[in-house]
Amino acid sequence: MAGTAARTQGLSRNAVGRVVPSLRRRSASRLEDADPVTGWVATAAVTLLALFLRLWHLGTPAAFSFDETYYAKDAWSLLHFGYARNYVANANDQILDGNLHGLWSSGPEMIVHPEVGKWLIASGEAVFGMNPFGWRFASAIVGSLMVMVMVRLARRMTGSTVLGVAGGLIMCLDGLQLVLSRLALLDIFQAFFVLCAVSCLVADRDWGRARLARLAPAGASPSSWGPRLLWRPWRVAAGLMWGLGLGCKWGTLYVMLGFGLLVWAWDAGARRRLGVDLSVWKAAVVDALAAFGWLVVLPVLVYVATWTGWLMNYHVYEANLSRTQYGPYWGTYVTQKLPDGFFANLARGLRSLWHYHVSVYDFHTGGLTTAHHVYQSNPGGWLVLNRPVGVDAQLDIKPGEQGCTAPADSTCLRQVLLLGNPAVWWAGTCAAIYACLAWVARRDWRYGVVVVGVLTSWLPWFRYDDRPIFSYYAIVTEPFLVLGLVLVLGRIWGSLSDSPRRRRYGVLVAGAYVVLVALAFAWFWPIWTDQLITTPHWLQRVWFHRWI
């Protein structure tokens, strides 16, 4: 944002007068901060703090926690075979004992999620081995990078390094993001790529408007279409991120479609500022057709490419099916001789991949409707932390064992609880409600990012509330709650035009909130990181019965 004025030097005065004020228009909460060195030093500091907290004792608990039993082992299979393979019955015990021989049985495993997240988990296993630290390492790195991206996005959207750092700290000190960054689950990778994609789209909004201002002719008539912008590098980057996000979990599709519509609205608004009539429909032709290529076609191609390992081994799945059953969508072609030639194999592999996807979709939408899990929850309460997920627990540790200092009539325990920081999620939910109002009342596009992000990452889960779904799926929603909090903190802080007294009180209130987040983080730290804690102290942290 800070470089926009410099990029528009030399434009015609009329063109700049029409576009740049719209681009540069700031609400009263937006602050000026143009020092890139300070911005990057602050970003690095917050990122390093996040990295330290996520790598600290990363290998504990030394066990397969929750769904790590699927994803860590799938990743190890991918690393060795290029596809997920079935394991012997006692594989978990063998792995934890350090015995990595004789782990696999015959045949591929029926995986039900795409493979990008598992390939990333495999990268950590390739470096550090098949152990808890190895299979969690990639999550810790990606979770820390997610904090970095949040700092940069919040800074870009507010024009303030201080507010950017506040956004990064709020995410860094949230329990849900912390715990998922210390587990080999797929959701942290999905949330990271979604956040990166949205950040690229926000950067493209700045870049595109500055480019339009540079190219717009002076005195253009309302009947014109405005300049054409076919090559938009930030949209290419966003398309790559969307594709990788889809390659982690399919739920990325809803967020991708929602922001696709928002991008169309941004393009129409930019052309309207140029004086173009019927800007919505003209943007659909001039901008949306090219955007469809970058933001839809490219992600689909990236997504298919992420299945390369599977495509190179599709015959293994076909052979397994031919020995058992074809399933409702797999045809008898699986029993036919494999074709010769690269393109013939590719065509057959893609055909089998399609049928595989249909089978997986049926599993997600129909196969789980009769299942039940003790930690499943309705998405209606996710944003207010109605039902966290117990990832791991070691109960009834007697006094004197493992250093337990509980009284003789009590015990200690260790727990890893997928619970968000209440100071973040409860306030973030209020900020999201405010964003809905402010987007309309203040006509501030930044609140639109919050609203669209929250709705598209959260509401679709209500369609699947008849099957086991879990509150930690809301990690994809969290960045938008944090953005809403940052914008509200900016409003509380005040603008440069406010009186010194108004700004002083604003800084105190905003700073007090960040301190509250830090205090809550310290309070819940033991039950996020498997720390030894007495049962009375544990009960002080479990505020509601549904948190047990």
C-alpha cells in the first residue's frame, strides 16, 4: 500500500484523480507506516516467536495423537511408494518402538483426503525420520509461516506495522492454531494455503488498481471499457495457492468460489471509479474471463498435478479392485490389459482418478452419516468454542510419579486439547458480526474480506452436520476472525486526525486487549502442550462441562 503513490507518479492528473483516491481511501482507523525495513524486522520477530513456541518439545507426546495415525503413516507410504499403502495391524507400536521393518501389508489404502498435506508431512519424515518430531515438523514450519503471512496481510490492509504485528501476535498466541501446528493433521496446511491465496488477491487488488490508474487515458468516456489487464502475477500466485489448498482438503473450494465473486466485485468497482458505465457486466468480460483462467482453471490443473504419485501407480488400485469389487462407479475396464504409451496411460489414470474421487465423495457424504464420535460437534458453536477436541491425555498420574506434586488425595494429568484462546475467538466472533455491519455502513472493502472469509469457510459445514465433524475445522476461519479483530483494534486506536487524548486511550484499550490474549495464552499453555498439571489446576482451566 505504501508504494502506491510512488507507482502512480507521472499519470495524467484526471486518471489519478479518479482512481487513486479510491485506492488510497482509508477509514479513520487506517494508519500510515511506509518503512519496509521496520515492517520486515517486526514480521521476522513475530515469526521466530511462533516458530519457537511450535518447535518447543514438538516430539511430545511421543504417540500417534488423534488422526496422526492416518496421516503420518500415509505420508510415510507416499515417501516410499508414491501412494498410500495398507499397514500391518501392530504398525503403530512398531513405529513407536523404532522398528520400521515389515510395516506394510499388501494393497493400497483407501485414502479419503487429497495428498498435498501428506506430502508435506512426508518431507519432515524424510529429514527427521518416522517419529513424532519428524511427522510434526512440517506442521510447525507451516504454522509459523502462517503467522508471518498474517502479519504481512494485516499490515497491507491497515497500512500499519503495529497493527500487522498485533494480528500476527493474536494468531501466534491462539491455542487452536498452536496445537494444530504441533500435530500431523491436514487442516493447518489447508488454512495456510487459503490465507496465502487471500493475501495474494488483496495484493492483486492494490496492484491492479495502480495499474489501471497508470494505463487509463485522460478523459475516457463512460461508454469505454477501460484498460485490459490480462497478465496479473498476483492472481497467478493466488491460483497456485488455491490449487494447493484444494490438494489438502476439498473444503477450500467454497472459500475459493466466494473470493472469486468478491474479486469480480472489486474489478467492477475499480472500473466504475474510472467512470466506466455498466462496470459489473463489463468487468465480467474484461476481467472475469481472464480471472477464471487464473483462479479456476489453474487451481484445477495444480490440484490434478498434486495426484502425480497416485497417477503413476493407478494400476495398483485397479489391480486391488479387480480382486475384490469394482464399486458403484468403477467399470470392468479395470480388468483389461493396461495400455501402452504415456498418453494412453495418462488417460486411463485420469479416468480411474475420477472414479476414485466419486467413491471418496460418497464416503464423505453418505458413509459417515451413521457414525458417531465423542468429540464431534455442531458448527453452530465452533466460533464460540462450544466443543473442543481432546487429542491426547494421560490421566491419574499419582503424586510423586513424573514429578507430580499433587496432594496425596489428588492426582496429576497431561492433556493436549484442541481449544482456541477464548480471548481470540470470543472477541473475534464479535468482530466478525461488526464487520457485517461495517461492510455495508462504512462501505469499506476490507470488512468484505472478513465477512466473505468467515461465511465461506464456516457456513458450508452446516450441510454436513449429520456426520462426525470437529471444531478444529474452523482453523480455516480463524485468519478472518483475526483480520476482523485487527480492523476493530484500528478503529479503537484512532486515526492521526484524532486528538492526542483520544489516541492515548485508544492505544491503552487496544494494547490491553493484546495483553489479555497473551495472559490467556499463558493460562491455557499447559493443556495445549501436554504439560504435567495437577487435577485442581486442570479444572480451573476447563471452564465448561463440554470442554471435558
